[in-house]
Amino acid sequence: MDRKSLLPPGLYRNCVILLGPLRRLGGWLISPLRTSLVLMMLFVGAPAEADVADTLQAVKPGVVGVGVFNPTGSPRARLAGTGFAVLDGLHVVSCAHVFAKPLDPEKKETYAVFIGRDRQMNVRAARVVATDRARDLALLEIRGDPLPVLKLGDSDRAREGWQLYFTGYPIGSVLGLNPSTHRAGLAAIIPIFTPLASAAQLNARTLKQAKDDYEVFELDAVAYPGNSGSPVWHPDSGEVLGVVNSVYVKGSKEAALTDPSGITYAIPVKYVHRLLERALAKTP
């Protein structure tokens, strides 16, 4: 059977007519120079991916300083760590150890959230409404206008080898309210409890960790005491995946400033989710 008879009337003629231009178009595209031009046009026309600098601009407004405010002290504001806004913008997540020292009611001390830049601070009185001391997490509540909220991600999806960032106030007592951002490779996801070689090494802390073990993020980055509570965020989405918890200090805090180890630990944000769930469950 003639193959041309399989086509509807007029369609064969149209195919023959179009065949010539299609061949010429194919020859035009085969040219290396023209192929490069086509690829360049496609690349230029494609939407650009989010830049880390753009993501940072969305993250920074939700990062605040935390510490103690003493209206009669000198200085009145003691910046002790970092926090970030969650939920309704009137709650801030930070580290529990930042608020471990009792307040002095005679001096009218209050826990505080510091907003602003450099030495120009807006002080917002805060109160601790929930803690997870085992994982060194704290939830604060403030009043007034809500702060920009950071989105909490899914830390179970984090993978070793990811390049993440954290923003906070390293050595805030010296540098003031000037946020710094550091890149941190997710070096390892490790259990906080390591089996001991002998029973002689057991103490109250190791026994507690063995009973309630959990994972932490090991970051290959330098952090300082003021970074406690800094959000660890993904560069593409800005979602928070962890909270900077502690620095591997060799000796004293002073040694951390002069000889930092380059290893920082962060609490996966899934434990922040659990803290918020417990706090909301207690809210009337």
C-alpha cells in the first residue's frame, strides 16, 4: 500500500512543504556558534536562583539579642546571647543557659530582648514561659508589636555535607548589637551521649544524657559565647534547621576567644517544635 494514502487529503502536501524549513532550521541549530547563542538566550531568560545575600536580608529582621536589663546598672543592658522570633512574633527562642542566673529584684532586673543596631537598642522586657533544659532551649514571651517571624524547617531532612548559615551576636558585650553571619558545613549528625569505657566515668550529667539521649548537629564553624541561640538556617529557603547551643571550648571562655576550635554544636529544630507544642498546650 502506498504510504501516502495513509495521510488525510492535503496533509501529505503540508508535510512535504514543512519538511524543507525544518531541515534548514536543523542545519542552523547544528552550527556551534548558533548553538551557543541559543543556550545563552535560554540561560538569560531562565529565572535566577535565590542568592544567599537576599535570603539573609529576610532572616536578619527576626534575629534579636537577649540578656538582662538593669535600669540602674552600668551598663544597663547586658547582651548575653541571641534569639529569633517564632509563632506570632511575640515569642523568641534562645538557649536556656543564657537565663540560668537568677535576677536581682532589688535592682529591678528583667530578662530582655534587644532590637536595633549597634548601641541604639530598643529594650523589650521578656519572661521565660517554657524551657527544655536537657537540650538547653528556652522560649521567651514579649509584649508590643510583633517581630518578623522565622520559619521553622524539618531538621530530620538535614543531610551531612549541607552548607548552612547562622546569624547572631558573637561577643555582643564588646561588639554591640551588630549581627554577624557565618557559613557552617554540617559536618556530622551525632548522638549527644557516647558510651563510656568504664563505670568510673559515670556522673550525674552522663547518666542523664544516657537516659534521654538525642542528636545534635556538628558544624565546622567558629562560634563565640554570644552566638548561643543563633538560628542555623538554609541558604535557599531561610528555614531554621537548628539552634547554636555550645562551642567546643578548650579550657576557659577566654580560650574560646583566642584559640577557637572551629567546632560548634547546634540543637536540631525538631526539639524546638516539641518545646512550642508543650508551651501552646499549657496556654489557656
